[in-house]
Amino acid sequence: QKDDLNRQVQTIKEFAKEKGWDIEILKDIGSGLNEKRKNYQKLLKMVTNKEVSKVIITYPDRLTRFGFETLKTLFQAFGTEIIVINGELQKEPREELIEDLITIISHFAGKLYGRRSHKYKEVV
């Protein structure tokens, strides 16, 4: 996950440099399902305070797993454009559904195992 994040950061830096833009990198290691990510929350505050005009991402699901179009519309309302470097990947509806289901199951399985681990530590 960390290597992929570093590649994304490098791609974004190169893209911004080509455009002549000064950028601030905000990054989180975590699931796109988790809306409590520290820098995700910071980004939302920056957008609503009109402190940022562009958000550059490599793929839509790097910002959020679900509701990308809603987030895009919200950002536009605050004068912020979301730039997707690699564009919207065209997937078959079935493929997209399967990926979403796997993501949801993985997310909740991780939460379940985390709770079990926490309970085990309390017992020990």
C-alpha cells in the first residue's frame, strides 16, 4: 500500500510540475471507505474554506470508494476542481459491483478482526 501511495505522489508531483503548479501533498494510508482519515478531513476543510482551487488525484477511488460524483459536485460548489490524471476507468457494471462488494467485505472483516484482537488483549 505504501509503495503504491509513493507512486501516486510521484505521478501527481510530475503532473503538477508540467503544469507549473505549486502543490501541497495530502496523503493517508487507509481505506477509501474510511472517511475519518486525517488528511481527508483536512482536505474537506480546505475545500469548504475555499483554500484550494484544484485537487489532483490519480484515480477517483483514491479519494473515496463511493460517492465520487457527489464529492466532485460538492467541491465544484466551493470552486474546487478535481483533476483525475488517469481518467475515469471504464469498467463493466458487473466488474464494478464485484470490486465494491470485495472492498466492503474486506473493510468490515478488518474491523471485526480488529475488535477481536482488542478483546483478546483485554483478556490477556
